[in-house]
Amino acid sequence: MVEHETFDGVLIVGAGLAGLSAALAAAPRKALVLSAAPLLQGCSSAWAQGGMAAALSADDAPDLHAADTVAAGAGLVDPAVAELLTREGPAAVRRLAEYGAPFDRDAEGRFAQSLEAAHSRPRVARVKGDQAGRAIMEAVCAKALAEPHIEVRPEARVRALLTDAEGRVRGVLAEVGGRLIQITASATVLATGGLGGLYAVTTNPVAVRGEGLALAALAGAQIADPEFVQFHPTAIAIHADPAPLATEALRGEGAVLVDAEGRPFMAAYHPMADLAPRDVVARAIHRQIAEDKGAFLDARQAIGAHFPDEFPAVFAACMGGGIDPREQPIPVAPAVHYHMGGVVTDTAGRTSLEGLYAAGECASTGVHGANRLASNSLLEAAVFGTRAGQAAREVAGPRTSPLAARPAPDLPPMALRRLREAMSRDAGVVRDAEGLGGLIGLIDDLESRHGAALPLVTARLVAEQALARQESRGAHFRADFPNAAAEPRRTFLTLASGSAAGEAA
């Protein structure tokens, strides 16, 4: 039996930085936040180590940050959206500091900023070296819980979007404590994060499996660039699931990638060596491992005895895996870290479906292109989460009734394990037609056995569009098509269209 509830306000799916930013910005309208896990658990925002990139110093400017963002995106970034993100970025960081996020400061009280890969300036605002995500989320959670217009409902998993006869989104079908509840609302904001949990090796919470993207696709929303999956080059290779991360800030501080013999190797792959763009570093490490040469991050000289104080999360993860980074190089390997694709939105979070908004990693604004610039993810969540909440609060909504919806089926644990292993193997750092074809065959088989489970819907989008993109660009590398096409083109599709339509960037 399905229960029914009407909410007079903005309904938000997801309680990471994008979702809570949207909830805060929805005031004075009420906001109901549905979270599949308790606050601070199950969201990638709280796991982010590096920090937030923004032009906060006197020798930096938003246009320089925008130029770096465009350059990293390999021809697919929308320059106007990059300009908006970087222009509003400093105010977003300062707003979070006002909420209580304890960003590191220098002796004069200015934001301390780190240099990360592909940035032309040190511009990453951080907390205790590698504590930014957790510290920011603790401040934002405290702010949200103190606001009377916000209600947070944990352990609520959305199983379908509700639409009316005209295709407008009217709310969600959620499972709460084993009960199915149909919640109608004038505006619904998806802020469900990425898809790292679809892969066997990821730095994301394993429960983050692209379900928001699948929900939107099944409802008919336009999807962009699902094939572009970013691999963080330096996950700590200690066979943990998820894989702990060795933040890029370590290389910004002078740590060096070396082989098993202790020889630096990145200069052979890119002029920027250890600070090359993430896709370049990830493929270099992938190749080192494939050729049995080994890949390690040597921070003994750069950080050494200061590890416990300057990078406590990395230090704890290493020690837990039997590695003392003060005295040993850290074994590293690429791991899925971020999805550049998502539900197509404008700069106010509006999707192609009336009544549906999206923000954060599950959305595609065009700001990341084929390869996200380091530490732009928390910034995007804060800036565009706020903009989505502001736009959604203005929606009065029709009085139409939603059509009946069926919950998406679950994928059994063993089937999910097969999918994750195949995604890492065949839709990973290096791809080819044979592997992607086999992966699609596996998805077909699993869907025939278990139905259109949400992880399968998203995995199919990634695999089919990776097969269709017969070039290498940014984070998408095809061994059988190693060169980039002459004209950069984005992918846009809906499930109903049955195929993707490219559009020049």
C-alpha cells in the first residue's frame, strides 16, 4: 500500500553540499530534504579532501580561474558557465566561512590556498590540509538543522519520480522505513551525487550509484555527457572499498610520483609533470601499473614528519593500511572520483522537465567539460545548489495529479558486484570497443534477470555513450581511437530518443 503526502514547498533529494545549499536558499519557502543516509554519511561532499577552488587572493582573478577551468575541460566547457561559477565562487567560500567552516588562514587572516593540478595559481581554500569536505559539511549541516524552514528526513530512498499526464515532475515515490510514500511538491531538486559506487575501485561512498541520474532519465529528462567519468590518479592502493584518497594537494606541496625503483616518471608524460591534468596523470599511473613498473607517491621530503598535522586523513588511511608515509612512498592507483556527465540543467538548475531541478554532481551545467578541474566540485555544489534552491522556491506548481508510479527494482548484491567489476575493467581509465561491447552485454543480461534497476540504467548510459564516442578526449580514453576528433562535441540524449545527438561545444 502506498501512502500519500503533499508538501507545500521545495522537495530536495540528497543531503550533500548541493542539496543543503538548495535547502538553505529555498527560504522563506519550506524545504524537505530526503536523505538515504544520516547527515554526513553517504555523501561525497563530506569526503572531499582538497578544498574549494576560488579566486580569493590579490594575485588571482575569476577570469584566470575560468580560463583554467576551460583549459582542463578539453574543449567541452561552456565558457559562460565557467565565468559564472568563478565569478560567484569567492562569495560562496566566504558564505561557508560565515556558516562556520574553519578554512585555514595565514598570519594576516587571509585564506590559505593550495596549488593543485592544472591551476595556474594557488587557489584552493582548505581545512587542515585534507579536511575541507568534512569541515564544510559539518558547518552546513549545523546551519541547515538550525533553520526552521528546513526538515531533513533521513533513511528515505527515492524509488521513482512522479509525473503528471503532461510530463511535469510532481514529486517522488520514496521508501521510508520499508513504507512507500508518494510525496507531491511543486518543485523537486535532485542533488543525489555521482556514480562512483558503480565501479569496483572508487573514492566515493559505495552507495552513490548514479540513482538520481537514472531517475531523471527514466522520467524523460535530457542527459549530457554520461561517458565522461573522472579517475582520481592517486587513490591509496591498499585494497579498501571505497579506496582512501591521497589528495592532490600533496603534489601541490611537492610530493612526487615515482616508480618501484624510486624514479620520478611524470615528466615523461607531460610538461607539467606531477601537476599535469588529472586525466593525464591517471593514464600515466594506469600504464605504470599495467607495465609492472609500479606507481608510488613519495611525500617524504615534501611533507615528512608534518604528515599527522598537515594531512591527518591521508596519514590515518596510510597507517591503517600498514604504510607510514613519513618513511615510505605511498602505493597509488587511479579510482573513480567524479562524473562530469549528468542531468542537463541551465544555470538556475532547471532541467528539461518542468518542475524538476538538479544541482551538484548529478547535474550537467557544462562547467566541467570532459575533465573537471581539481577542487571545482565543492564550488559547483555550493554555487549551483544555491541557484537551484532560489529558482525552485519561486515555483507555484500546477494542481495536476501525478500518475501512479512503480518503484524501480533493486539489484541483488551479487549482480551489483558483477556490474562494479565489469565497469572498472571495461569502462575504466582505458576503454575499447571490445570491452565496452562486453559490458553492454552484461548489462543486458542483468537487466533481463533483475529488471531496469537504477544502477543498470546509469551504467548503460555510460557504456553506450563511451562506445559511441570514437575518440579520446579528457577523461574518456579509447585505446582503439587514441586521438581527439577535430571538432569537440558534447553528448545529449534522452532514453526515449534511443540515441545521442552531438552538439558542438
